[in-house]
Amino acid sequence: MTFSAEVKEELAGHNSPARHCQMAELAAILHFCGQYGLDQDGGLTIGLQTENEALVRKCFTLLRKTFNIDTGAILYGEEKEKLIAKFGELSAPVDALFLKNTCCRRAFLRGAFLSCGSVSAPEKGYHLEFVCGNRPQAAQLVEVMKTFSVEGKIVLRKKYNVVYLKESEGIADLLNVMEAHVSLMNLENTRILKEVRNSVNRRVNCETANIGKTVQASARQIEDILYLKEHYGFSRLPDNLREMAEIRLEYPDAALKELGEHLDPAVGKSGVNHRLRRLSELAERIRL
């Protein structure tokens, strides 16, 4: 099961006890993936443009709890007019009366995500989106998310208006708002693992680069010292430089600190570096 499917399964299993929250979630489902239909006798039918069975079950559970409508029922007369009056034109934004309370806005976002939302697996990247049929619906989603300090953006993709989040923090905040707490925990665990892995990789890369620099520096130093030995002679070197040259040739792979410990008396890294630099400068002058 994909991460997106796991989130939807968790949200579908979340049942709000308050009728006003149930109405807000139902309104989101109907407006984002629902459609009205009429039978040959003028009866009202309700359909959902989805392949998600959990969403279908959730929608008709909410219809039964809020309007006492059974699955597959056809509405006539007063029942039909009451439902249309309550939810209005489904291509329009949800009536603001459904969104007055914070808990209802959470329920609305749950219904919207179940209807038209998706989220990528955090192992691959961070991307959450709602595919909306029109701009006003997308704008309403953005405004509702803003009330929870979650900043969504809208992009036009073919004929759809897509509300999206690309930052892991924003996605985590939205999962928390929708009360998908298990999915949030899984996202955070994956995010921590990725951060640790990236940190380790950066450290390894840094250490590898430092080792490479040390090896290159050592090779240049040895090349200069051998050149001096052949074209200048160690006997002409001051005692401290001669000792340094001999120690470097004896320990070609040693770091500066280790080289300094082999000198008598011992010398620090800066002192070793100074002596090696003087040897290289002398070799360069002789080459000229």
C-alpha cells in the first residue's frame, strides 16, 4: 500500500462525533468528487467520481448519520430539496457556514484530501497536492489551510487547479491538522532517517575529500624533497629542514601531527607545515 493510500485509510477511519463536523466533511466530499443525478422520475441520486471504496463508504456513512439517507436511496420531494439547499451547487466552494469552527475546518480538509488529495512517499520526496476542478474551490482550500498556518500554493495543470505543498514541515503540519497522527509519525520517522543518512553522507564525503587533499599534499612534498635530495643535497640543508625531509620520506602517509611527533624535539602541526613549505619553496627556486 502506498503512503498516500495509508493516509486515506487512516482518514477514512476517523469518525467525528459532532454533527457539524460530519456535515463539513460530507460537504467537502460532495463538492470535490460528488455529483447529482436525476432518475427518469425526477428523483435525486448522489454519485462519487472515485475508485476509493473507503471514501464511498465514508460518504454514505455520513449521509446516513446526517440525513438518514441509506446507500442507493433516491430522494424525492422535501428530502431532495433539503439536501440541495444544504449543499448547493457542487462545483462551487463549500458554504462558509460549514467552516466556522476549527474542528469543522479540520474535518473539511480530511474530506477534501480523501476526495482529491494525494501525497508522495516520504522516502522519495515531499509533495502533497489536491486536484481541484476549478479555481474558486482551490482558493478556498488554500484559505482554510492558512487558518492553520499551512501555506499552500496553486498551479494550473491542464484543466485542473492543483493546490500543493512541497516542504516536509508543511506536509507534517497538514497531516497533524487532519489528525492523521499515525501517518504523521511515519513521515517524521522517515524524515529523521533521511536527515541522519544525509548527515553521515556529508561527513563521509568531507572526510574523503580531506584524505584526498592530504594524500595530494604528501605526494607533492615527497616529490619536492626527492628533487632537493638529487639536485641540492640534504647535507646543504639546515638541520631542522634536513630532519623534516628525512621524516617525511620515512613516513609518507603520516598526517602533519604525526610527523611532528617523530621530530626531536616534537613540533606542532603549524611548525611541521612551515618546514615542509620551506622545503617546497626551496625546490621551486632550484627548478627555476
